[in-house]
Amino acid sequence: MLVKVYGSAVFGVEATTITVEVNVDTGIGYHLVGLPDIAVKESSFRIAAALKNVGYSLPGKKITVNMAPADLRKEGSAYDLTFAMGILMASGQIKATNIGDYIIMGELSLDGSLQPIKGALPIAIKAKEEGFKGFILPKQNVKEAAIVSGLEVYGIENIDEIIRFFDKGEALDRTEIDTRKEFYQELENPEHDFADVKGQESIKRCMEIAAAGGHNIILIGPPGAGKTMLAKRLPSILPPMTLHEALETTKIHSVVGRVKENVGLMAHRPFRSPHHTISDVALVGGGAYPQPGEISLSHNGVLFLDELPEFKRSVLEVMRQPLEDREVTISRAKFTVTYPSSFMLVASMNPSPSGYFNDPGSPATSSPAEMQRYLSRISGPLLDRIDIHIEVTPVPFEKLSDERRGESSLEIRKRVIAARQRQTERFADNDKVHYNAQMNVKQIREHCALDADSMNLLKVAMERLNLSARAYDRILKVSRTIADLEDSEKIKGAHISEAIQYRSLDREGWLG
């Protein structure tokens, strides 16, 4: 007897429906075809034990399972439940006339219980697109899939539940969530808050400017100055994600199985902080079976590179194109996959290998040659894409012991949202530019016009501080954002002078 059951494969961040054909015939053996990987091939052992433990059995006949389309590689253990249902029907152990209306996915444990799967959200989106009635999957992933309206989503804990649902007509608990309500409920509770940061008012101001204009930022300071603490709080002052952005972000995290259990839509912007030993592939994505990398996992959020000069140069160089294009394309001989990667880069570094710079009381100091070698690990083209450089100094005891709470993230966020709104109106006619950091030279000339006094101030500053040519456009972009935060139509001298302070690494002789 031949039976067709439906599953799904995730390729890139999109799903493809897989038709699982199961044929039980006279003879003996278990044949699995359709380009399965080892995890898929091992399913027969899990299925045999799981069925036996819930009162059914793997028939002692010739079982042929085909996964169509046969030329698309299938991977992972999420097809166990699909195969098991097909085998039970093909061998006549159960009847299920309407099984073709559902996508069925799940990894089986030997006792018949189900383990979570990856990519539940892209699969649910595809199931709805192709007109399936419902999606049956492990309970741990059910909230993720229930984001998709217009699709019946059932979460189960044991294979016995789905057998009784099809064979005996016993009802399953349908999961429905109000996506908008859940999404907006989460928005007002950031995990990390700027109110927890003592002192560092100038750096908080810098972070506010970076968030308002979408500028990449690098923090330079000794260990313990609070660089990581400040970076972790940046997502809390970025404008809240739109529903579209939240869906896009959740989709990427779903593909790699990083959505937390019993969480539907991701409401908070992601914050990723890879270790400096990371490889190029882990950062940008790829591999034998392509997976999104850290830059895609931080899409619509923040990528924090702590101790930037410690990263391998080749790793930093592969980021240049995604920083510019806001997407990364992985090309192999047989396929090409594109992952979105629109993120804010926040980097931090010590000013010298020892971590202490021009500090006579420090435990260790570095020679100018060592410092030059250390700083030269960061390439010019990468530094070119970082708009704001700020020096972070340690917080004095008086500030640390102060009991007063600082300004909260929600208060700062209101000003950031207002500034972003002005930018949205300014770039309404341009699909590729949404905030100041994305402006090209032509747009800088158009939107960052200076009066004679401001131009003269910038000229004097560039000559006196020996600022390099690359600093010129960056200063104009940042001063445009500062003006937006103050609701000023024109860039004034005060905006220029503040922006000039944020170019530490461009000053010749910065090493003292």
C-alpha cells in the first residue's frame, strides 16, 4: 500500500514542502531514498523503538520511503514523525483519510515523546502559502508556529496523541496566539536598562546618537571601564521592532533553533556577542549545509565585537561587504543562499595590548611600537565603516556609590524614535536609505549643508587635530543626527563641534 504524508525542509530562511511517499510491500528491508543525510537515515531505529513503546510495531516487510523532490538534500531528525505516520498507515495499522491536509514534523525519542525541531516558523509560513489546513509539531515549538494566522497549529508531546487524532478522531488542543498583543506587551520591558549604568553620561549620549542615526560605534578604554555593560544596553534604546522586522528576525533564529522555548515572536532586538576566536564561516554564515552566521542572527539588532583587534584579520575583512549591502550571499558550486544582515556594529577595544594607556599607576604598560602593532590589526576599510569612535574612562568611586538612578532606556528611546521619524520623512522617496548612517556622498551634500561659520569650524578642527580625510563625511553624518535629536532643520556649530569629538582614532598621533 502506498501513502503520502507531508513534511518540510528549510533551505536558507525559506521552507520547501517535502512529499514523503511510503510503500509497504512483500519482502524485507528498510529503504530510504531522496538524498537523506545520516540523521535522516538513522530514523528507522528511533521509529521502531518509539512505535513499540506506544503499542504499535515496524512491519517486518519491505518498506520504501521516498522524499520528493529527490534531488534536494534533506537533513536533520525532524522527519521521524512524518515517516512513522506514513509507515503506520501504509502497513494498515491506522486509518487517516485527512492526513494530506497537514504538515507533520517532529523528532522522536525512543519512548514516543517528541523533541523540538528547527525552522518551525518558515515551515508554518510555507504551509499556509500552499493551502495546508494545519501543522502538527512538538509542543516546544508550537508558539513559534502559531504566529502564522489562518493555519491550525497543534503541539503534541507524544506520538500516541497524533495517532489517536487521526485514527480515533480524538481532538488535539489547538494553539492560537494574539501576535500583536503579545508583541506589544513585550516591548516595554527591556532586559538591560541604561538606568543601571552609573556615571558615563558622555558615553550614554554617544550611544543615543549612534542609535538615533544607526551609526556603527567603537568604544576605546581600559578593562573595567564599562564598555560591555554599555554595549549590552544599546538594543534597549533602539526604536522598537516593527511586526515585519520581528517576523524576519524570528524566522532567522528559528532556522538555527535559537528561539527560546514557549516564545512566539521575538519582540526585543537581538544582541549577539561572538568570541574573538570565531571563524569566518561562523560569522557570515555558510558551511556544508548552509546556516545563518552571527551577522544574520544580529539582523535588525546589534553585533558586538569585544576586543576588536583580537579577531583574526580575515574574519573582520569578510564583514566589509555585509556592512555595506546589509545582506550576505553564500555561494557554493551547487547553490546560492542570501541571508539578511542589517545590523548595528558596536566594537570595543583596549587602547593598548596591556589594556592601560598613558596611566602611570597601571600594572602594565606597552611601548609605542607594541601599541602601533596592536592598533594596526584593524584595517582602514573596516574603520571607514565605523562612524563614531569614543574613549571610555573608568568610573570614579563617587559615581559608583551614588544611589540615584540614571535616565531609563525608555526615556532615551523616546528621543531616538523622534529623531528616526525625522529621518524617515527625509528619506521617504528613497527605498535604500532609512537613516543617516546609510547616506552616500550625494545625499550628504544635499542634507548636510553647512553655513560659513560651521564650515570654518570644521576646517580649523581638521587642521589642528590632524583629522584624516575619511573623518570629513563621518563628522557630517553624525552632526546631522545630533541636529535631528535637537529637532533642528540646519546643522549648527555646536552639532559640528560635538561630532568632531567622536573621531578619536582618526587623529594622527593618537598614540601620544
